[in-house]
Amino acid sequence: MGINIGDLVYQLIMFILLLGMIFAVYFIVRSLLARSNKSNSIEQKLDRVIELLEKDKRESFLFILFSFFCFLVR
């Protein structure tokens, strides 16, 4: 009983396909997790922009109110 080259090639191809499927699943999961983290980062940046806009709006309102008060006091 000798080693058949066809069987050896078939086993090698199946082994490579199995490893390929394992790596594909790994990279898909890693890519989905990275996308989720990126989404969280964008949400945090948008929250910061909204916070700054609201702060600016409050400060502008207070400035207008103060200016109006100073105008009335004159």
C-alpha cells in the first residue's frame, strides 16, 4: 500500500479550504466589531458637537439678555 498522490492533494486542498473558512469568519467578526467601535466614536463626536452648540446657544442667550438689561438700566 503506497501513498496515492491524488489523495494527498485532495487532503491538502480540503485542509487549506478549512483554514480559509476559519480565517474568513475571524476577519468578518473583527470587521463587524471595528465598525461598531467606529460607530460609537462617531456618536461620541456628534454628542460633543451638540453639547458645544447648546453651550454656545446658552451663552449667546445670556449675552443678549445681559445686553438688553444694560440697555434698560441706562
